[in-house]
Amino acid sequence: MKVVIAHGIDLCEPYLDNRIALEAEAIMEAGHEITVVCWARTVSGETVEGPEKEVVNGVNVRRVFSPASTPDKPLPKRIFEHLLAKRKISKIVRNLDPDIVHFNDLDTAVIALFWSNGPDWVYDAREYYAGMISHLPWPLPRIANFLESLVVRKADGIITVSPVIMRRLASYGASNRILVYNSRDPDRFVASGKSGELRQQWGVKPGNLVVIYIGSLGPGRSIIEMIDAADNMDRISFIVGGHGVWAREVRESAAKSEKTTFVGPIPSGDLPDYYGAADVVLGSLDPSHPNHQLAMPNKLFEAISAGRPLVAARDTLVGDVIEKEGIGEVADYGNREGLIQALEKLRSPKIRKKYGDRGLELANGEYGWHWQARKLQALYRSIAKA
């Protein structure tokens, strides 16, 4: 079969979208041809320059060049740009004449609502979308909920990343649904031996606890709070990288701190080395943010695949998983002393190893990508037979 994956940001810039790359690989392993159609912009809105067509790891990539604005620009302008881009994405997808279209997130899945007829399609809900945009003016979050309820009832298959989000989609009447975690393959998430070089490059002193965060730079992720906590601790180094709407603020805050190093965007292929050089992974999400309450973030799966403990916020799904499975520590979000207390406990190599070993068990078992790929392939088989 010919499969098209529609994505609302660029596949490769500033670094490869790991989930789509793994999904595409699993679909190709099942014998299908894959094309990714993506809007040439970053998650924080900057336009991307690149070839209109290229092949990345055996996947055909088609970029849609359409105006894009950063979140600080007027909302009506941004909404118009999204509508224009979706129209262009829809046209290219239809011209490719696929057997199945795999829509990533609601911002692309709404395209299918305007098709009077077309190919089979699946909705891959990587976020609780209305919760993710809950900061935008009313009635946009409510409209998102309404549109998602329509998408869920019309889709031929439903994929999501969290059991709590799955229950929400099921309440809309979702059928033929599967849970596909943002997992990693521990056998491929192995450091190359550059850990010592990286620690030296970061200026880490012997005996320091190295805490790392690499990902989306934005509010509600404890990044600024961690910089503050590090400044009030001894023998600690905080390494922060990624890109997003807070990139400049994080870079400037890190520059003022003697304990924090900002490393910028990191290619996904380099993540194993960075995690290998760290002792602890920061993955603390603000529970007051609706999407964060339900998330099973990349940090969880990256941490367990690297055999590293995770620090998360209490009253979030990821915090519940950490406490239940014994793979890290939790602290009240925004509580500097609580965060410091959790990190001080993780100074113990014995405790870190205990959490890390348990994480690796999960990464090689129920949370491993091997099982997620099999579920995804089974969904595609069921749609093909229908």
C-alpha cells in the first residue's frame, strides 16, 4: 500500500521527528511505501529552508512551503496561515493518491473533514490538543474539542500516546483504536563512548551530579526552575538543550548561571551520547496545564531507554508512572526545595542504578518500541482488510 503521513511541522528541522521516523520505519517493514508531507516550519513557527523533495532513511519527504509566524504574531494572522498551509497539504496529499493517510495531530487531521470522498485515514493524537492550546482565547479550545470529536468518529483508525488520552477519545466513540507509546529501542539508544568527552566539554567537575533536559523549550517544563535549583545546590551541573518559544530566555538564563550549560538543538541521533553523559533526566511538567496532566512525554521513554532515573512533577500521569514503577523521583511542581530534595536523593549511585535498571526492564518490555511497532502494523493490516 501507499501511505502518506501528514505532519504540521518539518520532519527534519531542527532535528528529525523521532516518533514519525519510527512509525515510518515500522510501516515500511510491513511492506508499504511511505511519503511524509510536512509544512516547512519549526514547532516554534520559524520557516524552514530545505529541498522540496528528498529521501530521508528511505522515506520520501515532500515539503509544503507556506507562510508561518511565531506565536508572538497576531492570532488572526496565524490562523489564516494555518488554513492556507492545510489547503496546500491537502492538495499534495490527494495528488499522491495514497491508500491510507496517517494524520499527525488534530491540526492536520481536520483536513479529512473537508473530503467528500478519499482514501482511508488514521488519526494519530500525539497530544490532548484542546489542552495544549488552552492558553488561547475562547472559543478556540472548545472548537478544538468539537473538531476532534468529529475526527474521531470519522477516522478509520485511532492512535494515541497515553491511556488517559485514549479514554478521552473513546468517549467520543473512537473505534479501531490502539495505544502507541513514544518509545525508544534500548538496543539503538546506546551511547558511543563520548560521555567523558561531553562532560569535559561542559566543564563538569568530578563528583558533580549531571542533570539533563533536551527537548521543547517552553513554559511548564521546570526549565527555569531547574536553573534556579542548580544555583542553590553544590556539586551539580544542569545541561539544557532544544528549541522552542523560550529558547532565547533559556539561553539568557543559562548564561547567568555558573551551574547551567545551554547546548542548543541536539540531533536525535546524538541523544544517546548526551543521556549517557548524564546522571538524571528532568521531565517535570506543570500539572495545571491540561495537556501536561495526561502526557507520557518523550523524556520518560528516553530516560528508561538510557537507564537513567527521571525527575517528574507530582499530580501528572508521568509522575504516577514513575512512582508506580520505581524509575525516578517526583516533587511538587514549582517547589524549588522539593526539586532539590529529589535531586539530593539521586546523588546516590545505588539509587540511580536501581531506578535505571528498572527503567531498562520496562524499555525492553511493555514500554519498548518493538511492541509499539507490532501494534501499529496490526492496525494497518486491519484497515487494509476492511
